[in-house]
Amino acid sequence: MTSQPTLTKPENGPEGPREPGSGLQAGLKNRHLSMIAIGGVIGAGLFVGSSSGIATAGPGILLSYALVGTLVVLVMRMLGEMSAANPTSGSFSAHADRALGPWAGFSIGWLYWFFWVVVLAVEATAGAKILEGWIPAVPQWGWALIVMVVLTATNLASVGSYGEFEFWFAGIKVVAIAAFIVIGGLAVFGVLPGVDSEQAGLANLTEHGGFLPNGAGAILTGVLLVVFSFMGSEIPTLAAGESEDPQRAVTKATNSIIWRIAVFYLGSIFVVIALLPWDSRSIIDQGSYVAALDSLGIANAGQIMNFIVLTSVLSCLNSGLYTASRMAFSLGERGDAPKAFARTTRRGVPRTAILVSVVFGFVAVFFNYEFPDSVFLFLVNSSGAVALFVWLVICFSQLRMRKIIQAEAPERLVVRMWLFPYLTWAAAAVIVFVLGYMLTDTEHNGRTTVLLSLLVAALVLAVAFVKQKAVAQKAAAQKAAAQESAAQESADQQAADQQAAAGKG
């Protein structure tokens, strides 16, 4: 059984302030966790990445989102089952460590960390472009630096600071997309005045070539384009480890994932394709949400959407740094990373884990500006399929962990995977199918992404097995030394006994 991250309460003990290294603190309030759970599933990719999916699959993109959304719901249910039984900041990495072996926890933990430090660079650059457009006096790299420094300071202050920032970032996203759905829905059904009724309406779902204008195969291509916009759904299970009631937080986040995906993803995409014909040039030129707002006659639609996207970018950066640092902390606790990663300040902040993560994020930002088409492109592609790897590991971990939990503490199964083990196996099969289908996709770099991600995964796995072998050899050597020492002590005792007996004689 592997050790799990230590959890302490935020208050000082009777002896005064806690000593550094006393573990993470339960500094996230219920409202923080609730908003992280609601807003965590809404990434910037929903706003900026849906245009290509709509152009590829037409109205059928709804089925692509529904398929991926269903998969995410199943995976989150599995993760919720394990995390409710054992809340930890290591989440699926810690579960994999125990269920599948140290090699699995090590590998998926470091791959996940790698994914998020690359995301830091992507999001910092995206945010810097928007800010430079508003205030061109500051160069783009300057804005990227400012954004990274501010959010690093936020994460270094306390987990409560992260939670507070994320509460407002996620709140803005939730309010904005809810308003978009309500206003757009009124327009679709002809209730909102000033909207071109000939352009907006349910007819857009079936006209202009039908619901599947590019054939049923486009649904699968759409899946490849939208699957990565769902990454981040698992963050609440990591953050729950620092909440006042981890089990309740995980259960609530898991149970609410269905309506969150249905409303925010399917609901908003439905409004977009009902407001405009799917083949409208404005969807590609302006972006799906900006084009939809423009069609409603809303002034400065582009700037409004830029503000919402910036908020999503800052939210993703904030959560990305938090998530990367907590995964590094968990790896340090389990001996899969330097022990310094597992040290915390008096406020329960894993400072070294945060600083190391942000340093690699800065390096990735540098590569984005200096070598965008070589080094940085490799980083993005080689981390692109990590989401699917994580989901696959969650499936296999849950298959083993269910038996472990039932044997050791069945009362902890407050969240249960539906139709176990059949839906678990079905979800794993779908993930493998998507990875296989990506290998056939050359138009959207699917094959490159999978192959490079597999290459990096193979390297990490090799390190994991070498480390595991070294640990096993060290343990064997220590055992042999202990046995030799015990044998020597026994021999010395026998010799002493013989001398004593001879003296008496």
C-alpha cells in the first residue's frame, strides 16, 4: 500500500503556527469546490475550438459532443468512485499507483504534469494576444510574463487564493455561457426582437445539406476535434483533497457532471448551429460564438467574446498551475519525484512543486516564441493524447480498485460506477477506438499527435520500470544485508553462549 498525501486543517494548532512540511491544508470552501466543478468543464477550447468541428461535421457536431460527453461522464463516474473512497491530491495517479502498480502511478502522473505545463504556455500565449490587442504598448511576451507571474503569486499565497480566483473566473464563464444560451434560445424560437427570423431557427439543423452534410464519418472526425476541450473535468477530484469535506465534494462534482456537460456544451453548441447555418463563412472567419452574437445584432460581439475567452484562459492557467503542482506534490509524497516537491509552507502550499512547474511553463513559453514550428510544436503534439491516456488508466484502475475497496472498506463506496464492470470495459474500448481512429487522421494531425504522445509515454514508462527495478534491487540488498546481520548476530550469540557454558564447566 502506497502512502497518500497528508491532509491537515488550516487552523494553527495549540502550539502555534504549523511547521513547514506539515502537509496540504483544507483551505478550499464548499463554494470554491462547487464553482470549480461547474466551471472546470468549460475550457477556452469550447469557445475557440468549436468552429472547426462545426465546419467538419455540420449540425452533426452535436452527436460528436454527445459521444465525448457521455465518455467523460463515465470516466468521471469511475474516478468519483475511487476519489470519494480515498480523496487525495494525487487523484487518478495515486489510485493507479495502488491498483496497477507504482509504474502506472509514476507514468501517468508525470505525463499529466507534462501536459499541464505545456498547457500553461499555450494559454499564456493566447491570453497575451488578447491583452496585446487591447494595450499594444506592452509586447506580447510581456503580457505572457505578467499573467504567469500574477497567477504564480496567487498559487503561492495559499490554496484559498487559488480557490477565490477560480471562483470568480469560473463564475464569469458560467454566467456568460448561461446568458448566451438564454438569449440565443429566445432568438431561435423567434421571441427575441431584432433577429433575422429567416436566418435563425431550428431549420438550420436539417437544411443546408441535412443534419449530416458530410456523412456519418464526420461525426468521428468531430470527436477528434472536440475531445481535448473536455480536459479539466477531473480537476475537482484533485482539488477535493484540500477541501473541508473531500468525500462530499467529490460526490457532488461527480453527480453534477451530466447536467454540466448537457447544458454548457450541448446547449451552447445547439444555440450556435440553430442561430446560423453551419456552413456560414462567419463561423470560420469570426469564430462560432462571435458569429452567433453578431447575428443577434449585439454590438462589440468580438470584444465581449474576447473578454470571455480571456477569462477562460486565465481560469485554465490558474487551474493548470494548481493541478500540475498538486500532481508533482503527490509524486513527491510517493517517492516518484524529489522529496522537496512534497514539502509545504506553513500555509500548506507546496512551494517547490509550484515553482518547478511554472519554470517549465516559462521554458515552454520561450519555445513558443522562439521555436514555434519545431520545439514547441513537438511539445504540443507529444502531450496532445495524454487526456485519452489518463482516461484509459482511470478505467483500468477502477476495475481493480473496486475489488480493493470492497475488501477493505465497502462503506466508502458512496459513489458507484453504473453497470460495473460492463460500462467500464465499454468506456475503455471506446477510448482505444478513438486512439486507433486518430492514427488514420492525417488532415488534423491526429496520427502525429498519437505517435508522438506514445513516444513520450514509452520514454516515461521506461524510466518508471528502471526506477521500479532499482527500488526492488535496493530492497533486496537491504533484506540480504539484514539477514546477514541477523545471521552474524545469531552466530555471535551462539559463540557467547558457548564461552559462557565453557566458563561454568
